[in-house]
Amino acid sequence: MGGGGAKALPPGVHVTVYIGKRVLISAGMLILISMLIFLLLRLAPGNPIDAYINPSIAISQKQLATLRSQLGLDGPLTTQYLAWLGNVLRGNFGYSAVDFRPVSLLIAERAGPTLLLMGSGILLAVLVGTASGVIAAVWRNTVLDYSLAVLAFLGIATPAFLAALIGMYVFAVRLHWFPAGGYRTPGQPLTAGNVAEHLILPAVILSLYYTATIMRYTRAALLEVLNLDYVRTARAKGLPEWLVILRHGLRNALVPVVTLIGASVGSAVGGAIFIESVFGWPGMGLLFIDAVDARNYPVIMGISLVIGVGVLCANLLTDVTYVLLDPRIQYG
Amino acid sequence: MTLAMMTPPALLGTAAASALPAGQVLIGGFDVGPGGLPGKFDPLTATAGFTWYNTYFETLVLYNPGFTHFVGALAKNWTTAQGGRSYTFHLRPGVLWQDGEPLTAQDVKFTLELASNPATGSIFSGRLSDLQSISVVGKDTVTVRFSRPDVNFLDLLTKLMILPQHLLASIPPSQLAQSNWWYTHPIGTGPFQFVKYVPGQYVQLKAFPEYWGGKPKLSGLVNRYFKTVASAAEALKAGSIQFTYVNPDNVSTFAHDPKFRVIAGPSYVVNYLGFNARAPMFKSRLVREAFMYAIDRKQIVDSLYGGAATLADCPYVAPALLGSSLNSYPYDPTKAKELLAQAGWSQLNGSKPIPVLTYYDDQLTANVLSAMQAMLAQVGIDIAPRQVDVATYNSIILASHPDWRKFPIVFAGLQDGPDPSSVAVGLSANNFPPRGANFLHVNIPELTKLFTEAGSTTALSAQTHLYRQVCAEVNRQLPWAPMWVATRYGVVSTSVKNFVWTPSPGGGAYAAMPQDWSLSR
Amino acid sequence: MALPYQSRSRSGRETSHSVGKRALRRFLRHRAAVGGALMFSAIVLAVLLGPLLLRSGPNQIHLLAINRPPSPLHWLGTDGVGRDILARLLAGGRVSLMVGAGATGIALLVGSCIGSLAGVLGGWVDAALMRLVDLAMTLPPIVLLLVVASITGPGILTTTLVIGLLSWPLLARLVRARFLEIREQDYVTAARGLGAGTTRIILRHGLPNLIDVLVVFASLQLANAILLEAGLSFIGLGIPLPTASWGNMINAARSVVVLQQYPWQWLPAGIALALTVLCVNFVGDGLRDALDPRSDL
């Protein structure tokens, strides 16, 4: 791909054509991904029956056979996979191997809480992270910059479960500022205020890691851009530093930050396992880890597909955003 | 705009909720810990969670809370005949299903038929394979006959929830487990009736005023779900719930707080280091004895468990079941070394690391295994503990062609009560997989004979005598190195009155009398 | 075509000496970087030599002295089986730094290679490699880990490899994005016009422009890898008992009682980890400034 060949998006080719192509490829990717996960699950030790039986209770061979057929575990692998794929294409994602509820319903129930928690957590992180990243870059190598660095790396070195347990102990048990976990107060009507009360603590704790990460990348990318010639020129013209940064720096510095956010958003669809576990937040992460513990194949497959769609969409959006941020970027 | 329009009714909602008789709804973590099974609603296929099922369903009989004898629940009384081959139950009069229909003996027959039908996925079907006939006499008498004596039938009945025939007969047995009836509008005869299941969050019940045992004192009951015991304990401390199971290390944070009452009891699960009978290095009893002398069990219980465990010299710790002249294998590393030398350990295995497989993934077990590892290293045995999840564990030990090299030793637990026959699952040669769960292939003819004999003896004293012999035999032959029976704990707020809870395997199965529970301000 | 390439290369080597000197001077001016380098060397030294100087070994249990607070005998107290926390902190540092550095190295190598190739070559290579990245980002790690654990069992080498191979996709996307930005810039187009090969473009024009991303990624990934290691022991991977690592020392705080009543058991490892990644980041920042030819202007 020499210099001229790079113009793969000639003036006539609209960005929608590029998106259309990517969407088509993504559909194929999803099938490939589902095949891979299906295979991996069967390679993983233990199946839904292993996870369910209690060695203290004898189970007869006949019962095992019944369980296997109830769970669709009999027959060759290819048949099992094709049956699953056929059902999915007809809109049926199968039934949970534990309580036999439809997988689509299980996922739909968790979608709201997950989007709420991950959305607010990441939004908060993007705002605070980019702002503090800009501050750290502008006042680079000052006490302020160093303090922000120390805070960020303390945040990075604190695993999610620890932050969640400490947060719960301090703000729920000791100070009584927030309820100790859950999504709503049981037995009371579902209100926005009640959910918000439960949301704040886990969302803030979730945002810590993302804030720290976004801050470090923003700072680094901004410093990189601030050394470029045209920014130097702008500065030499006597423009105030903040104006230089906003007008010339930030826009280009955003490329890595957007990449990072894109990657986070994609996987965020899967929820935050540790924070949801500690706070009992009924999100996708909790559903997923329970499903893995139970080797609940249909649920794992369903959630993996949702995560797949999330990652593919987020990466596509990221690639499109690059062009908007820096019109020189082109795809072949 | 939208938000503004939503707010007034939302506020009204909160006001209405607080206008309810506050403090009359008990919120608990009833499915927290090893006795719980959150998100499972079909009691026929459930292996735990009976504490909660017992609040809206009921069984024929239950244990008393001390697990010393059976008491009637839906059965007013019962008789046993023909040496355990025939049981007759007389139902309590005037029992209503929560939809107003009367309970009849037909419901009991219907439930037993479902439970013995493998198509339902029932966990009882294996144990009920000798069921011969169920006959109904009049409205309130049922007689159950077996082709061979079944002396453990009453124990099974403490976990079998009686189901309404008039609501479930139309569902084919093979589709029963998949039915949404269980989590949308199940109907039982218990003191509380189902209101709703909020997936992944909680189950809500309300009082059933026509309950045969009297109108419940509480207006409702909520079972809140927690993924970790730690978060449930924090929620209890914060006042969000009034009861939960807690881990032993949490107890100290509640013990001296007047706002809480700590409930302790035996887990009825014996922990052991199980030797794979197919592993050549453990063929010699001297080697197995050396393990017992090399591990300072008393020090582990005193320090790591903080005393909250009872040393087990055989599968049982209940005083009635202890055999005579048991060897307590006091800590004696010198003797362990001698025994190993005598057995030729350096030829048998030497310093090669021996994997110890376990499904316990908590910090306490990691500490216990580290301690054992250090103690065994002193006598020249190198163990390599490996913690895996339950599904992985079962897939290794119950594989169709198990490889003993993957589990020459397991660190595991086995239910040893309240019915002492439970341990036969892992110790009788009649229970080799796939028939049973004797996955270590323990094959000691004396033990197998004792379990078979006990299984056809109805007289309690004769049974007890046989289980004492089981205890003595295990203590002598050491198919496993028995370790201890840990104590388990629950914590309840002192604002809850008449609350009955006790640790038990799978939870429940005892008369908890939820209709008498109440809350004081 | 071969000639200009060679001559430029030689001229590059001639100047490299003075460039190196200038870079060192710039690095030494960066106070945080020098501090970070000193502190990091101290940590590495302590971790390597410390265990030789201590009386108690890291795996030596003492059931009569469990959960003891710091004292003259045990400077940082003891853990749940009476092992000396200081000894475990130092021994654990070896393991954690090894796993962290190894895994981060693998992720850096794989991620920047794939990202650069995709970014420089573009076209179908870019499309294919990026779909590979999509795939790697989508597969649920826990399922993958269960499979690996059942095949290999625990061990430092496997753990390092697995963590490294799980963490490269983000870097690949970051590196590719940076190449997309600079690909059309004049000096790169010019270099390509002069017939410079892909490898040369990546090394000569790519790397200097990537240092900022690589530094941040490396310092964050080091912490991630060290923490991730501890999470793996619960599914039969990770570092086997009783070996200490910073990750499994921090993990002890999963028990609420350890978290609230025995902070000396997890806090030192947490602080050591934070300090280490902070140092790595400062050193990286200093390197970036030192190697950036424009920062002198």
C-alpha cells in the first residue's frame, strides 16, 4: 500500500459504504465467535451437570440421561451447535440450564441495570479523566501533576473488589450515606430516586479505574501533540496556553483516548463482575459469573454474543470517529 | 420534562410504602452460604435452599431444630410397619392451599409420584427406586410401600415439598422443571405465599392468613440475594437486612454487639483428606497413619478455626456415634517419620509433589492447606494443593475414566448427619461411580457390610450400634484422614423475636415455625 | 535503492553517540524520573537481596503467632498462618515483578507488532488484523482461562504467558491508531517515496511517536498483570500455594476481618505495587522526554 494507494476512501466513496462493509463482516465475525466460544465451553472442564450435582446425593444413570437430554447435551457437537445457531437465527436464544428461563429474558432483565451502572461509571470517568489529564498535561512536572499521578496509580493498584469492600464499609456501614448494596429497596415500589441512591456508590467506585486510565492516556497524548510543530507555531504566535490546548491539542490528542473509551465501552456491555458481586447489583457481570460457575452454556453463549456485538460496534464507531477527529486518516 | 412528570407519583409511591405497617416485613439473606441455592425455584430438583422453601411450601415431616427426632408438619402422625417396608401418614385436618383449595391425600400421592419419576429431574428418584405402591385411604390417609426396607424414608421426606395436584397435574412431568409456575405464582400450604421474584435481587412473600398453624405475625418476608457472604454481613451491619448466614471469621465483628444474636451449630459436614484407593503410594495403612500423626489438627482448629470446629477421629462427631477405643492420633511428627520409613515411603513416592484437589476456594482453606503443607513437609511428604471450582472438581472425580494422578488426595467435605447413613455414599463399595459417589474407590468389605446391615435395620439402637462400628472401622483403617466438623454461624438482629434457625446441610429440613417470627421496633 | 539506505544508516550511527549523551542529560534533568529510577532500583534490590538478610523464611508458618500486628520481631506483622509479612512481601515481589514484567513484555511485543503492521500496511492486512483484535477482545477471558488451567495447571511460566496473551488487543488498537495518524504525514510519505521498507518505517518513524502510548500502557499493564495473577489461583491457574505474590497478599483482604482488622496483611503489598508502577511511569515519562528530539528546541 504505497502512498497513492492509501486513498481507499476516494471522494466518491461515502463513509456509509465503509460502515456497511464492516457491518456485513461483523455478522460473519459473530458466527465465528459463537463457534469458538461453543467449542471452548466444551473444552472447559465440567458441564452443567457437573456443576449441579452434589456428591452427597446419588444420581442414577437414567436420571443423568434425562438431565442430558433436557439440557440438549446429547448428540454430536456439530448437531448441538447447529441446533443452537438455528434457534438463534429464529430469535430463540435457548433456556437457562439452571432455572430454564429464556436466555433472552434473562439478558433483557440485566440490560437496564448494566447500562445504568456502566454508563454512569464510564461517563463519570470520561469527564473526570480527560479533565484531570488536561490539567496534568498543562501543569506538567509540577506538584499538581505528581499528585494526580500518585492518585491515579493508587487507583490502578487497588483491585476492584478491594475498592468496593472499602467503599461499602466506609460509606454504607459506617457513615450510612448510601444503602449497603442492591438495586432497589425490596418490597418498595421502584422509583428513580431509590435506584439513584443505590447507584451512586458502585458507579463512583467503578469509575475510579477508568478515570485513572483515561487520565494517564490523555496526559501522555496531549504532551505528544503539544510538541508538534503547528502547536509550537500557535504558541509562538502568543496564544494563551489553554486556547492552544483546546484549539490545537485536544482534538488530536483524543485519538488514543477515543480508542481507550471504545475498548472500555465494548467490554462494559458484559458488566463489572467484582463490583456487581460486592454490591449485589443485578447486572450482566453477575449473571455471567453465575453462568460460568454453573457451566450454564446457553446463558454464557447469549451474553458472549451481546458482548461480541458491543465490542464490534464500539470498535467500528471508534474507527469512524478517527476520521472525524483527524480528516487525514483514511482506511484501505 | 419527563422526569418532572414522573416525580410526583414516584414520591407518592415511597410515601405509600412507608405507610405500610413498617417493621412487619423481615428481610433476610436466606440463601446466603452453603445451605442456599438462590435463583432455584423447583424444589424437586433442588439440592439446597430448604430453609427458604419451607416458608411457602411444606413437607410431611421435619426434624426438630436440634436434629434429634422427627416432628409432624403436614402429617399429624405416622406409623411404620413391616420393618421399614410400609409407612402410613395421617394428614393434618383443615389444611388449605394458598389458593383456598383443601389439601388432600391425593396431593401427597401426586407429589411422591413426581418425586420418584426420573423424567421430572427429581433428585429423589434414585433414592425412591424401590417404591412399590402409594395407596390413598379416605381424604387424609396415605400408605407408602417399598419392595425393600427403606429406613431413611423419613429423612428424605424432610426435603420433599408437597405440591398441589389441582394446579400441576396438567403439566407433563418432563416439562415440570421448565415451567414458569415455580417463580411466577407457586402455591403451597406454608405460612407465607409467593408475591414475586425480582430476578437476581430478591423474592417477596406475604402472610397467608388462613394458614393452619394460625395467621403469621409478620406481614411479609423478603429473601435478598447476595453473591458474597461478605456483602451480606455488611448489609446486616448496615441494618438493610435482619438475618444472614456468616463466615466464621465474621463472627467476631458481631459477637459483642447487643444489636445482634449469633447462632452457632455444627455444619454436619466432615472435612477429610481423602486418599485415592487406586493410588499405589497409599496402599499401605502405615502411610495413611503417618498423615494423621504428621498433621497437628488440634493446633489448626485452635488457631485457624479459632476453636470453631470439632476434631473428628472418624466420620462422626456426635457422641452417640463414636466407636469405642478410638485412636485420636495426637500430633507426633517423629512417629509419622518412623511409620513412613517402615512403609518405605522413599521408594513409594519420596519427595515427588502429590496434588491435593479441593473445591473450597476461601481464604481459610488456603491457610489450612498451607499449614498442612508445611507440617507434612517436615516429615518428608510434599503436597501441592490445587483449588478449582465445583464443576471442574466434579468433572475430574466423576469422569467416566477417572485418572487417579489428577486426584491422589482430595480435601473435601461429606455430609455426616443428621442421618448417619449419609456417609455411605462415599465409603461403601456399593456406591462406586456411576452408581454412587464413592469416587475414591474406598473398598473396605467390613464397612460395606456394616452400611448394608444398617440400611435394613429399623430399630434405632441397633442402627446406632452399627454406625459406632463404622466409626471404629474408619478410625482404624483410615480410608481417609478425618479432620474436623466445622461450626457454622448465622447472625440475626435482636429486633427479630421467636426466630428459629440452625445450620444444616442444604439448609432447612427442620421445624422453623416462620409463622411465629415477629419484629419489634 | 540499497545505497541511500546504507548511507543514511551509517550517518545515523555516527550521531547516535551524541544523541545518547544529550538524551541522558535530558533524563537527568527530569527530577521525577531520576527519583523514580532510584526508587525502582531500591525496590528491585530489596526484592532480590532482602530475603537473604531476613531470619524467617516467607513460607515458615507459626500457628501460635497468627495475625500479629507489627512488632520488633516481625516488622510488618504476621499473616493468617503466622508467616512473616515482610519476608512474604520481599519474596512475593520477586514473583510479582517477574510475572508483571514478563506479561507486560509479551503484551508490548505482540500488541505493538500487530498494531504497527495494521497501521502501516493498511488495506486488507489492517482489516484482517483488526478483526483478529475484535475476536480477541470478544472471547470471554474466564472461559479461555478455565480451558488453559485444565490443560496446564498452575505455574509462573504459564501464568505469565496467559496474562501476556490476554492483554495485547488494546495496545494493538492504540498503536494502529497512532500509525493511522502519522501515516499520511509528509515525512513518512517522503520516506516511503524514497523506498524505505515497512520495518524501517515502523522502527524509524513509528517507535519515536509511540513512546508515550507504550509508557502509559506498560505502567498500567504492569499493575494489571500483578493483580490479575492473584485472581487466577481461584480457577486452578496462577501461583501455587504457598508461594507469596503481591497479588495474593492483597487478595487476603477478601475476608472482611482481614480487611478491617489486620490491615498490615494487605496494605504493604498494595503500597509496594502502587509505588512500583508509579516509579515505572515516572521513568517512562523521563525516557519519553529524553528521546523526543523536539523537546530541546
